Amino acid sequence: MTYTSTVTQKGQITLPKSARNKLNIKIRQKVTIEVEKDHIKISPTSDILTIAGFLKTKVKRPYNILNARESFEKGYSRA
């Protein structure tokens, strides 16, 4: 498929929504840009921030620092 976009004064282009949907590119996701002799290739990429929050913990965390300290002291024995 071919898409057309205009280069702005700042050298930016907009990826058409249909192209983003087809490649599953989300807002603020990083892309790889490869420059060849006569064309540019744009591909979606993944980094650690892209998958942040993917794995959720089932452990309930204390709501404040005092609860966290109490919880730590209950489970910690001094030798």
C-alpha cells in the first residue's frame, strides 16, 4: 500500500492512521527509520518502556511509607 504525507517546515511527517493501524504503531511508540539510497523505511520497534506495565504484580503495596516500614520490621529479624 502507498501513503502520501507532507514534510513540515521542521522536517516532520505524519504517519497516516491507516498505516499506523496496519503496523500496530501506538501513540508515543518508537519507530526505526532506515535510510537507503533512494528511500526511507519506517518500522515499529520495542523498547523496555513500551512493555512497561505489561507484567502486573499481585502483591499489594503499602499505601504510605509508615505502613511500608511497619511491614518491613514485622518480617525482619535482627540477629
